[in-house]
Amino acid sequence: MYRTRTNAYRRPGRFAGLRVGRRWQIAGVAAVAVTIVGVGLGVASASESTVPTIVCPGVAEALPAVPAQSQAEVERNLALLNTQIAEANNRLKTSTGQGGPNFVQNAILGPLKDKRVSTIDRIVISIGRHAAKPSLDENALGTCKVNQGGAASASEPTAVPTAAGGANSGANTGANSGANGSAAGTISCPSVADKLPAIPAQSQAEVERNLTLLNTQIAEANNRLASSAGQGGPNFVQNAILGPLKDKRVSTIDRIVISIGRHATKPVLDEQGLGTCAVGNSGTVATPEPTAVATAGPGDQTAAAPTVNCPELTGLPSVPAQAQAEVQRNLALLQTQISEANARLASTIGQGGPNFIQNAILGPLADKRVSTINRIATAIGRNAARPDLNVEGTAPCTLNK
């Protein structure tokens, strides 16, 4: 046992040599690591010196002369193409090393193409509104690629030359007539004002307001016709312009008829015929509707509107002082209800069928009167004997004609 310990202390050189050897190994590994890191830094610096960029086909150079009316919209969309490329380049730079082998195509180039095709399509539509619609290969112009050498595509010019007046107008006429058959047309509608009878004074303001609205509707339709040249198929004008215009006109003419009918004989007009408009190629706009109409004299109007005839409330006893204010308030309410019914009668002349007055005026009035008379009886009955006010016989009203 003691000999082994002695021998161990007698040979320290062997362990010392092992420790020295290990020191050299560690130093060597550290040197190699430094060398590798240095090489790695050098490679990284070299790779970062050239950043890939997006390269896209030019669009502005593929466009025809642009109508002056489309210039602002076309230039705005050309500028948007530049913005889209800049955003894609930034995405390409900040996402280096992300995703798999298809990352750039799926996450950058694909979405960029979709945006570009939509933008180019808006440019084509804008030009087509006022000139011949250009035929562009939108899918090809929308497709971009990555240039590993770092050279970016040239920016789209954001200012475009406009077409001369003669060329533009000629192209526009061709586009209109080819696409929707409207040539340089305008909308022509039947006149309404000359079909109207003498207007009651009470209806004058409403009738004139609706005649003005008919002119506004035609103006809006003409503007839509001009701004949509080249859009849609052969039925575009009928479905998108003339059809909706007819619906608006029929509603407006119907309001005129109802307004007159409230205070005079309701006129019979061919509303469907008067509401139907057409597109002419002469370029002349239909004569605007007069917005001032002559009113009927007193002899031209119908007899005065009927009024409501309601029974007097009878059978009231002496009213207790505590109930007096409530009773007086409800008696005044009965008169208010009659006044409201008379106003409703005057404003609805000519409306509804034979039962209109009973269902819309006299019936609701009777219901209100029943409730009011019952409140009077209840107010008295709180402080004295409840009176029998013959509600069923007193509430219904008739007409004075």
C-alpha cells in the first residue's frame, strides 16, 4: 500500500507532461476556431455586398396615348406599381434565409403579381372609359423575377402623354359604339310637366321639387353614360343605366300624382311610359322639365276635404276638485284628436281604396277616444262614484261632407 503511494509521487513527470499536452490541444482548437470565425465573417461580408432585387416589365411604355380624362388615374396607378416593387424589394431584403426553396415565389413574387395585374387592369379600364380599350398582356406585365445580381428594374414613369383631341374623340366614339352602342349619345326622356293638370296650391312645392329631381336623374344618367364608355356588354346601358333610371322616374312621377291627389282629383298618367327613356346618337339633350308649375284657381279645385263629426261627451257629473285637472286635460285631448284626424283627412285625399278613411282615420280615432273617455271616468271614480259616460256610443265618429 505504501509502495504504491510512493511510486505515485516518484513519477510526477508523466502527469505534468499530460497537462502540458492538453494545454497545447486547447490552444490549437482555439486558434482553429478563430480562423474559422474569421473565414465565416469574410464570407458573410462578401455575400451581403450584393442584395437580390425585383425586376418587372415596363408598363408605361406599353400604353397607347392616354385620354386627358384618364391621365390622373393612369399616372396614379403607374406610381402605385413603383410602390409595389419597392415594398417587394424591402420584403426580399428583410426575409433573407426565411422559408424553403419556394418562399420567394410564394410569399413575394406571387402576391406582387396579383397586385400588379389588378393595377394594370385599372389602367386599362380607365383608358377604355374615354378611348379604345388597350389590349395588354396583363399576366405577362404583372410577372416579375428576382435578379441575384442586384440590378433593380427602372421605375415606371409617373407622367404620361395625353391623346390629342381629334384622336381621343374618335377613339372614344368607336369604343362607345362598339361596346355599348351609345356612340356620343345622350339620354332622352318623355316630358312630364306638360301632362299634368292644374296643380293645387298646397301641392305646388312638392310637385316642383319632384320635377327638378327628374332633371337631376337624367343628368346623372348622362354622366354615367359618358364615364362608362367601353364597359360591359351589349346590354350594359339598358341594365346599368336606363333600367335604374326608369325605376327612379316612375317613383318620382308617382309621388307627383299622389301629391296632387291629396288636394284635387288624382291625375291618371302613364307612369311606365313616361318613365321609359332612350339613348340617342344625335348628342342633343332632352329639354329639361319645367320646375315651375301653374297652380289651380279656387274654381279648379275639388270641394273642400271632409271633416270629422264626433259626438259630444255627455253625462259628466260634478267633477271632484282632486280630479279636475286630469279631466280637463283629457277633454282637451279629445279636441286635439279630432284636429289631427281632420288634418289627416285633408292630406290624404285620393289615397287608398273605399275603406281607407275608415281603416286609417276613423277607426284609430275611435280607439283613441275610448281610451281618453275611460281615463276621464277613472279620474272621477277615484274620488267619487264612477260615471257611466256611454263610451261605446260616444267614441265612434263620422264624416261631415
